[in-house]
Amino acid sequence: RGNRNDPVMSVLKQMRTLSPLSIILLGEKQSGRSSAGNTILGRSEFQVDGTLEPLTVGSGDVESRGVTVVNTTGWKPGCHPKVPLRILDRACGHVSCTPNHSNRGKDVERP
């Protein structure tokens, strides 16, 4: 029998109570979002052939934790800075999140 103060038992208890995780993949076109999502989920959930889908959602168990991955459409390099924020806002409608844009309403310069 394991001792209640046993560090291994403590970690096992925490692993059983992990809350679900939602991940939103953002980036420019052809930046590897779909491949990253497939790697996270451990299977080919998202098409990587450049097919234009506005938004796709995949989910599964990763290391005993429920994971939802939202794959967004990419934006063109050099686009207006508000474009990624709009994409994020749309993606947040598919998971429980509230976007916090520190640059909202400000002009952002690209390096």
C-alpha cells in the first residue's frame, strides 16, 4: 500500500485529475499548423496538403488528458495586424476561452 504522503502517489492523483486542454493553432499560411496539430494528437487529423478549410477541430486523449486542437486558417505574410486577432476570435468560439489581446486597438509594427 502506498503512503498518502508518497510523492509518486501524489503525482498519480494529479494525473487522474488533469483538466481538459484546448489548443488553438495560429500562424501564417504554410507555417505547419496542421502538422503540429497532427503531432499533438498523434494521428493524421488535419490535412497537410494546403486544402483551404476555414477552421477544423480535432480532439483526443494525450497522456491521459482530454485535448482539443483548433486548427485555424493561415494569414498572408504582411497582412494587417488585426487579421490574426480576428482569426483568434473566431477560433475561441469553438473552445472555452476569452482572447486577451494586449495590442487590441493599437497599431502594431512588424519587424
